[in-house]
Amino acid sequence: MTDDDGWQRVAAREDIKPGVVFAANLAGSPIALTEIDGEIFAVNDTCTHEFALLSEGFLEGEEIECPLHQARFNMRDGRCLMGPATQDLDSYEVKVAGRDVLVRAKPST
């Protein structure tokens, strides 16, 4: 359910952990979330090079690597860091409300 400001609950706070990618759904689209330095970040879960779920890839620090062709992206802002992908991921605003993790349905990039 999305509120009037575009915020949608996507997970419980305890589901999001440092060093782990959590796959969720935002308004019908797959997103990936993780905690970095106590803050939660959300990006599109689909590699921009070829269809692959990044949540099935490898997370090292704040970089996620696509399981298909090893493209790398920054989880903080979706920047493409290494090819073969050349396009950034959409990134989303995240807030915690009590025990809920909310993501704004409109990308911030």
C-alpha cells in the first residue's frame, strides 16, 4: 500500500542487515535494499546491462556485483561502477517508521 506521499512499506526493519541484500517489491518492481553504516539504501534490483536480479549477486562493502556478467553498482546511489553495464540503477528514498522500512515509489535518480 502506497500513501499519498508515495511511501510504501517494503520490509520490516529487522529484515535489513549490514552486508546482506534484501529483495523486495515496490509498486510492482523489484528493488534491492541493504544497510550501510546504519543507514538503509534501496536501488532497482535489475541489472541495467541484461536481466539479472542483483539481490542474487555479491555485495562487498557498498558495491553490488551482478551475478551474470559482473557489472558493479554502488548501493548508496545506484551509480554504475564497472561494465559491461553503462547505465546507473534507479535509487530510492528510504525511511524507517517504527518497525517498518518505507521506500518512496518514485526514483530519486
